Amino acid sequence: MIDGAGEIELSGGLASTTNQRMELTGPIEGLRSLPGRRAVAIYSDSAYHDVTWHKVAGHSGHELNDRADALARSAIPMR
């Protein structure tokens, strides 16, 4: 990660995974390590479709966000 004149290298891996999964995990972990919110550019040699993020307020009645939240909650294992 390059932030102005600063540069940080992160690395990691999983035993049982795919190249695509790790190429998506890299940016997730990089974003997770950032202190606070900021503009970010991600470079990859993979041919993913163009992605545009739209920020919506959570639990605000946005139909698709509520649907994604319900799917995520239903995937939580019951104890």
C-alpha cells in the first residue's frame, strides 16, 4: 500500500483457496488496515467487471440493502 511517501507491505494466504479468492481478500485486508476513511485506488491484473460502490444508510428501508442484511443474518450458524 502506498500512502503519499509511505509504503506498507502486507501478505498472507490460506491453505485451501483459489487465486481469485486471494486476489479479493488482499484488497479487503488492505482496506481493513487503513486508519479511517479515505479515497482508495486498487490495481489488479484480474479481469473483474467495473465496480461502483454506492453508500446507503444501514437499516433505513433501502430494499436491496435490507435484503442483503437478511441474507447475511440467515447465514449465521445457530448455536
